[in-house]
Amino acid sequence: MPQLETDVLVIGAGGAGMYAAVAAARAGARVVLVDKSLVGRGGATIMAQMTVAAAVGEWEPDHWTHHLADTVEAGRGLCNERLAAILCEEAPIRIREMDSWRVGWARENGRMRAVMAPGHKIPRCVYVDFLNTGPAVAKTLRTQVAQGAGIARVSGLSIADLVVHDGRIAGAVGINLEDGAPVGIAASAVILAAGGLTRLFRRNSASANMGGDAYALALNAGVELIDMEFPQFFPIGHLAPRLVGMDPIMWDPFRYKLGGRLLNGDMEEFIENYGEQDSGVYTAPRDITSYAITKECEAGRGSPNGGAFLSFEHIPEPELRLAFGPVIDRLAKNGIDLTRRPIEVAPIAHYHMGGIRVDERMETRIEGLYAAGEAVGGANGANRLSGNAIPEAFVFGERAGRFAAERKGEAGIWRSEDDARAVRLVDSAHGGGGTAAGLGALLRELQALMWDDVGLLRTEEGLSRALHRIREMRSDDLPALAPARKSHFDHALLDWLDLRASLLAAESVALSALNRKESRGAHQREDFVETDPACARNQIVRLSGGGGLECGWAGIVAAPHARAPLEAAE
């Protein structure tokens, strides 16, 4: 069996993974950076088109503690305040480092431009341009990875399991997508940077590989997850008219830059009816805006396609062209003229606040196993502050890489049975009865189930129904769909493994949502509509000895190394 050996293995090559690889390599570690797609071309970072929150303070006086206050307020009392503080304090450092790498932050009179974004008290969100920040960031990091000594890049390798011995990481096993062969990688440290899980929802802004891989790998290795009941729904994802070749979440920066008016089906502004001040300047947080749009639709005041209207009709065309630039012409090709009619928008699954439970070194309860980026849970609490996703990738990626590099020379013991384990892993995914169509149908059913019963508005009945069906899918449907073995390009095997991870991640979300009997941030229960002060605790998920999921509660982390003991869930 092919065998690799390294100091640091980084799983996932988006923004967090690439930053982790760069940080580990410059600390003297040998790094293997793997991705199931092309290194630096997949994940969420390259798709981000908007802004990056950091208290650089070049236009208006700012300090990271002010950014922290806004982050904690947005998190509705559930932020791991130590992680949130690290994020806010180190974000300006990473922004300036990216600047030294010539990412191209927008400037005016030599100073970085900064704009207001939802939930912030002052303008602190920098950008490259409003539709190119993510691609520019990804390109810059790809260049750093390519220039970094000691970084081996491996594309087309799907990591399917982690190898742990006596509470310490030893490496990972994966599948070479070209020939379906098992691959073992021995490593002193492993960093999980494989992103979130928003692909699990029918309506989403995710790339194809955002199906919960990092969470499933962590759970199966014996690691705890935290805050899994909190997927974030971006409130104004494009709904209608049809938009081809453009990002569905592109409207956000133009709304708060130009004051686009959010209107219900009666052409009335409505956010103020839900306790927030908005009035066309887009200051309302994402969770409340998503909730408000959904409730307006429930009340029969939605737009024709089941969302809300976003109108720029009150803005003169020269101002629109100045703000949108060539985007105006691309919209025209889609039949959209912003001077003549509004577009329709609606919530769309966009980000996951929950994730892998780590300490301030980004290390899990498994020695030598780290996490970075959206794979990490805790920093955002019940609702992520706008603009915090990319700095989270930068800051947590750099820290994970730097601390993981300290493990170099401490390679875990790779045993002969691990080779056999990798072979068994591949064999277990083959059966002979599965087809691509069958796997695709099961994924679509899962996405519909998550959207309808584990989405924006939840009830005990719907969550229980979803949880029962997801468990049935895991125990009965998925094993029956194990594909026949192929010698080359076994994409059915990849689909099967992806779906296996997605089902485990989906179950963790549904179970956590069922246990949290209140409404808070992105978690809205129709049968428990109030926020309960007694529930200002984090929920933890882990695998039990019997292979099932179990939940418990832990107190909020407010200081380094503070971890409350796991308690039994009610």
C-alpha cells in the first residue's frame, strides 16, 4: 500500500488549510497538504466575495476589544470568549501579513478601506473588491504554499479515517481518487481544515465538498463537537429571477454599501417589526433578518417566490454603476435591471457556527490532532458576526499550523494493522448494489429533510422525524448502497464515503437541535420561542462506546484552558 510520512498532515486546502500549511512549514515542519479536489481550488474561501472583519483602524479609531464586543454580542451568550478574543486580537496581524504578500486590500490615500457590515458598531471590514475578495485571498495563499519549502501538495485524495493510538494521533488513511487505492499517511500532527456542512441543506451556498467531513472524522476519532445546533442562514441569498454564473450571496455588500431596501410582499420594510433597526442600511444581524423574512412568508407577506424583495430602485443609475461596475452588465445578461424592479432574496444555508471542540492552541482532546477554520466550533456562539469567517480561517489556520509544527519529530507509531485497516476501509465501502443514482437520491432526500425539519424554524415533531429518518439512512439505506468495486476513477466510492460523513454530521445537528429547548441565535424553536437564561451553556456531542451519538452540556469558556466537565443532557 502507498505510504507517506510527514511531520504535519493538513486535511483540506481552503484558506484555513493553506494558512496552516504555510505556518507549519515556516516553523520548520515537513507538511503534506491534501484535498479531495484541487489544492487551493476547493472549499469556501475561494467562493467568498465579500469582506473581512479586522480592527485595523486605519480610517476610524478601532481596537480588537471593540471587535470582540461585537462578536460576543452577535453570539447570543454562547461564544467561547477565549477563542473569540484570539480571533479578534490576531485578525489585524494576519490582515497585514496578507497585505505584505500583496493580496491587494482596497486602499484610499494609502489606507485600507473599511466598510460597515451587519452587527458591527463601526466600519471595520476590509476587502479586495466586493466580488473578488475570496479568489484574491485564495490566489495569494496558493502562491505562498507553492513558494514554501517543505510543503507537499496532494490533490485528489479523500481522507476517510484518522489513526489514533492510546489517545495520540498517528496519521490518517484515505482513498486515491484516481485508482481507488488506499493510502496511509503517518504524521506527528494532523490538522482538520475540511470546512463545514452547509451542503446538507437543500438551499445552500456551499461548494460540493462542504458535507461535514471534518466533523465526521473528528467524531470517529473520539473528539467532541460543540454548538452543532447552529448552522447559519445567510438572509438574502438570491432567489429570483434566475441568476446564472454568479454567486447567490452577492447582494450583501451592495445592500449595506448602497442602502438597498428589504421589503415584504406588500412592498413595506419590516425588520423593525422584529426588534431591530434597519431602514435600508442593513444593520440587522443575520439571524434576526433570516427569521424575519421567514415569518413574513409564513404570514402571507412574502414575495411571489417565497422570500422578500431587495430593491435598489431608489438609487440613481450612476451610483449603481459606480458601486457595481461591470457587474451591472453581467446582471443585464441575466435579465436583471436594478433601476426598474427589485430582485427576490431568501435565506440560504451559508456557514456553520458549530464544529470541533479545541483549546486556544487549536488542539483537540486527542494529542496532536488540531482543527482550523470553519471546522472549529465555539468562537461564534449561536450566530456568527458578519465578516468573521475569513479572519477565522487566517487566525485559526496560522495557530494550528504553528502549534502543530511543535510536534515535529514526535511521530505517532504507525503499526502494521493500520495498513490492514486502510484496506478494510475501502473494502467496507464496496458491496455491489449501489449506484450513483441511488446515492444521489439519498443525498437529495437528506438535503430536503434538513431544510424542512432542521432548518430555520424547528419543532420537536419535525426534529424527531428528521432524527429518526437520518438514523434509518445510516443503519439501513447507506449500507445497501455500497457500490461495486472499480479499478479506476471510483467516484461512486467517493460519493458513498461523503454521504457516510454527511449522515453522521446531520445526525449531530438534528440531535443537538432537539435537545436545545429554547430559541437563540440561528436556532429557532417554534415550540420554545423564548431565550432561556438557564440554557446559556454549550452543547457537546460525541460518539458513545456503542457507536451512537450522545450529548452533554458544558459552561462557557471565558479563560485559557477553562473546560467545564461534561454533564448528562436532560
